[in-house]
Amino acid sequence: MQLKAEQLPAHLAKNLSAVYAVHGDEPLLALEAADAVRAAARKRDFAEREVLEAGRGFDWSEFRHAAENLSLFGGRKIVELRLPSGKVPAPIAKGLAQYCANPNPDTLLLVTMPRPEGAGWWKSDWFAALDRAGVIVEVSGVPRAQLPRWLAGRLARHRQNASVEVLAFLAERVEGNLLAAHQEVEKLALLAPEGELAMDTVQDAVASVARYDPNGAAEALLAGDAARYVRVLEGLRGEGEQPTFILFVLSAMLFVLQGALRGQDVDSLAMQHRLFAKPVKAAIQAAVSARRFQAPKVAAAIAHAALVDRAIKGVQASDPWQELIRLGLNLAHGSKA
């Protein structure tokens, strides 16, 4: 069974499977999902917990010993297997498949890992075995457009609320960094009383902890939000990100968008151009459905991307960062949004 992270609490309220696997690249939400599984297991008398870090040189016999043997006190236990990479080594993949074929009824296996990597990982034997034996929880980041609502939900846990303007300000300050966003919400719960938060209170309390990534720049362009696009680029530049990687993401997005405008399948195009970010793929589909971009403008942006590449390599006498900004502004001006 496969679930989204937001579906997990309802599942755990009624069921507890023998195997859980939590994967994704959003640390806060992955941690909360794993915590929810542990809490549900403790309520059902899984009193002992054993954690295995499957790093380099990991001996798979350690897992077999932990998973197949009873706890020290003869009760039920949680065995947590932490995989540091989305690339699952062959011995671990084989061992997971073997264990899931006949899981120990007195053991709850909790596997945590980043988003799986490699072609066709969702069809691999180890992933299919986890799916058959228990529950796979996919943890996805919060899209920028949904961040104010997410923050409102977190504030509500502390009986606080905020206006649309305050939530927009808060979202801008914590964009791309949910762990820091959570910490800022917890800080506001300590510093401010229950009820509606004033803008002055939030401005004084909240630090600028935004963390940007190139996918955010792509999402901003697809939404026709030129101001946010420039802000993300400036943030990436300040963080020391290399323009080469930004150009790779933007170019992939443009090629997928161009193909989608011709009626081609977005998922197939994304796989071809190694565009794996689900929010970006969703934004492409939304932009195409809304007829936000015209094919000639997209073609011009792809040509401009080639110019940026030459600037990065020193062949073109111009600043790559300025050219990236020009690329985005020219494309945004071609948007109907």
C-alpha cells in the first residue's frame, strides 16, 4: 500500500502494518511521519526499539539478527533501518525483499530513506516487496503556492492565526526550508499570545531563513511570477549556488514545456530530460492547461538558455546571472498570467 504523508495519521488510527517505508527529501515531514509510526507502534505494545544505520560496510546479518530475534524482554519491538542514500545497494535490496516475503509478526520494520534514485526504482523487487508487505509513505515538499495554508495549519495547532498578508510575509521568509519554518512557528507560539498575530509581531520575531533551490525558480517562471523568480535567483547566488545547475533545471523545464505544448506526455518528457521534481511537473501541466505560454516564446527561451551556457563557459561576454534573469523576464512577459 502506498500513502501520502498526510494520509498516514488516518491509517495509523485504524491499522498497524508489519512494515513501513518512509521516503522523501523533506526532512521535517519525513521525521514527523516516522515519529507517527513509532508512536502508533508504542501504543500497540512495541516497547523496544533498535536502530540500524546502513552506511558503508553495513553487515546485513545485523539486520537479520535484529529483525528475526525477540526483544531482550521477550516482547515486540521496532527495528528501524536507516538508508543514507536513495541508491539501495544490491545486498540490502535483496535482504529487504527476502524479509518482506515473511516478516516477523513480533517486529515492526521501519525503513527511512531519501527519495529513491535510478531508473525504474518504483518497479524494483525491493520496492514491490515493501509495497506488498506493508505501507510505503511518500513525503513530498510543500509547493510554494500552498505554503501560506501550511503555515496557517501549523499556527492553528497553537491556537494562533494570521491574515493573508502576514502569512504571505511569513512564507516569503521561510520559503524552501520547512524545518526552519516549523522552528519559526514554534518561536511565535512562545513569543506571542493566542489569537491573531499582528504583522509587527511577526516581522520582529521571524528571521529570514529562506532556502532556495533551482526548482523554485522554475516553478516561479511557470506561474508567471517574475518577482519571485528574480528573488530565488538572487537567493541562490547569495548561497553560492553555481549557475550551471540552475541552467540545467531551467533548460529541462523548458524542453518539457515545449514538448507539452505540442501535446506530448509530461511524465515521459520529464524522464527523458531528468526533471524529477513533482511540483515542477505539476506546474508545467497547469501552465499548459491554462494556455499560459506560447510556443514561440518558449523556443526563444530555449535559445536564450544556449546563450547562458556560452556565458557560463566564458565564450559569451556577459554575466551568466544577468542572462538568467533576462531569460526569465523575457519568458514571463510572454506569459498570459
